[in-house]
Amino acid sequence: MRVVRAAIAARLLLACACTDSRSYAHATCVLVDVSGTYADQREEVVRIIQRGLLPRARPGDSLIVIRIDEKSYDKRAVEATIAFDSQPSRANAQKLALASKLDRFASPRPAQPATPTSAARCFLPPSICARLKPAERASSSSAT
């Protein structure tokens, strides 16, 4: 009996010793300009998020989508904030729910006044923009 317990304890110890406890999660923040200048581009930005960011998001990653309108940076302008679950099946369910929420965000709304800042439609990390197709790349602006 003691030999069995010792063998189980040794296996558990080896299993714990072999795991990597470091976190490789990434956080991405997308700023979407919905003011008068870019109001008609909302659907395209959502498409880029859904095709460019969501499929590449991994369990543990975080994504924040912030709307920039005539009030510029307002706390109520946060459209979506999500930290994907570490379990892949739950993270995929969260991605689907976020995609639905973004579809509602993309629905047509009345135009806002012109942008008070020199903001672009969508800021994406250069690594994401490099992976997008040329047509999608032309529709987004990358910030470094």
C-alpha cells in the first residue's frame, strides 16, 4: 500500500514539475472611431476584429473594444471587455458571444459629429495587420 502511495505521489510531483506556470496571455485594445468622418466604416472594423483578432485570440488573452465618438475617450465608450477563459471550449463560447455583441455594435446608427482628434478608424497591432489580406489591410490603420 505504501509503495502505491509513493508511486502516485512521485507521479504527481513529476507532473507538477513539468508544467510551465508562466502566463503567455496577451491583451489587445481596439479603438474604433465612430464619429462623422468614419461612421460608415463600423461594419468593416467589426469584420476585421471578427476575422483578424478573434480567431487568433487564445485562452487567457484579453480584448477591449472602445468606441471613440464626439466625446472622445469616455468611460462609457467601452463596447466590450473580455478575458478569455483558460479552458479552450469556454474561450470559444466567449468568442461567439463577443462576435454577436460586435454585430449589434456594427448595426447602423445615426452619424456623430466629426472626430475632434486625429484618430484613425481602427488601431491594430502591426503583427495582426501583417497577417490580414491586402484588402483588409487597406481598411485598417496600424499604430506603432
